[in-house]
Amino acid sequence: MTEWCDGGAGTLKRTIGLPLLSSVGDGCGESPAPARRAPRTPANGRRTLAVDAPTADSALPAAPARERLVDSHGRVITDLRLSITDRCNFRCVYCLDPGVRFAPPRTLLSVDEMLLLAEVCVDLGIDRIRVTGGEPTLHPELERILRSLSSLPLRDLSMTTNGALASRDSMRRWRDAGLRRLTFSLDAVSERGFERITRSRVPVSTVIEAIETAIELGLSPVKVNAVVMRGRNEEEVPALAALSRRLGFEMRFIEYMPLDSGRRWDATLLVTAEEILARAAEAGSLRAIGRDERQSTS
């Protein structure tokens, strides 16, 4: 991943798709689930989950202190994306078909299972958790999830949202529950472009106001993601870059890419990183400021 400083308050970042994690430690996904007991409530009032000591016939053996999650590039995994729902109130053209059918709730992880999974991952070296979806703000127990996650020894707890439900009051509650940062999805700043991408009736001003409020409430550094597609929103890049400079958030332009093996990908919709940079430069001069080596595969 490479960053470009625009000389103003904002930062522009190109995001390059990385290979999927091919292994997460020996035997991961093959061992039986750990035994669980009821959530405990410590003196601070926060509920967490505990894992019982292994028994002879069940439970996941405790990992040695040195054991960590490592991907196929030899990088130690310290970040976890926790998808708490598959539901979304947008139907973005690069993500969801209008007639998509969501998974039955009974097939999804319960909140207790999510929190147990997070606790196990922290024991394996995870120290940053990003809550995602779908649209995570649709989950009825979001505040409980955030409060429980914040009780874990984490360096960072963030969430990605489309901003449609990110009111001042809700963001204040999320912050009080332990959320530290917010990332927003915003693919256009014009009303027409925003509607064309999201296929929703939410005004783009709602999301922009939410971004401003998040900055004001200290849920920073606030980041904004935009997937750039040819014929859909590449003309929005200069305006997004200018908004980043004006408000002071980190702007991350993402190249259009396949989401999964079952989704047909149209290469003609791809706008390359070089083209995106050229468009962004229309809003002001750019200069390279370095590379995030921690996520590098080269």
C-alpha cells in the first residue's frame, strides 16, 4: 500500500488488493470449538467471554505464547476484520445485487460466538479489530459488541460504515462503548453519482455530515474509502480528493476488483491506480510519502 501526501490536511491512499489468507496457523478450522461458559461480569461492569480449560474429549488446546497467525507471505497477522452481519441498507453496484437474499439469521454467528472468536484471536496475537458487515450499524446489539471488544487488550478498535445511520447521538454512544475510529464508504460527492453507485435514496449530504461529526467527536483518524469504476464515478475522484483536503480525513481510493470467485468481473470497469492518481492531482499537487511495509508483499 502506498500513501501520497497532498500537502494539505488530508492524505490520499491507494489500496492494492492482496492475496487471501491461505493459512492461519497449524490445524486452524479443523479442531473442535473451545468449551464456553456464561459471560462473566468483572468489576468494571463490562461483560466478556471466558474459555474453559481444555478437557480430554473436547476444547481447543491452549496456544503456546509464541504461536501467532501467519499468512502465505510470512507476515504475522495482527489485524482482524469481524463481520457482524451480512445485511446492508445500500446496494452498491460493486458489492450487492438489488435482489440479493441474505443468510437466515440462524446460520450466522451469535454475539457470544463472535466475542469468543475475538477473544481467541487476541490470544493468538490479534491486537487490532475492525468491525464490518454488511453494514454493521444495522446490528441490533452493536453497542454490546463494541463494549465487549473494547474490554480486550487491543491497540485499536475501529468500524467501517456507509454512514447512513451514523447520527451524532449514535456515534457518541459508539465512542462511549469503546470505539476509537471510524472509516466511511463514500464513492461520490455529487447526488447523482452517489445514487448511481449506492442505489439508495440516502442523500450524500447525510454521509458527508457524518464524516464531519466523526472528526469533531474524535473518532480519528477518520478514513474514507472509495471504489473507483470506469463509467460510474471516476469523474468524482478530484472532488473526493478536494473534500479530503478540506475536512482533513484520509482518502483511500480502491481499484475495482472481484469480490469472490462467483462474481463475474468486468475488466473494462477498472480504473488503474495511475489513472486515479492523475485524477486526484486535479485537486492539488501530490507527493509520495512512503510505503506501509507492514502490509507489503514485495
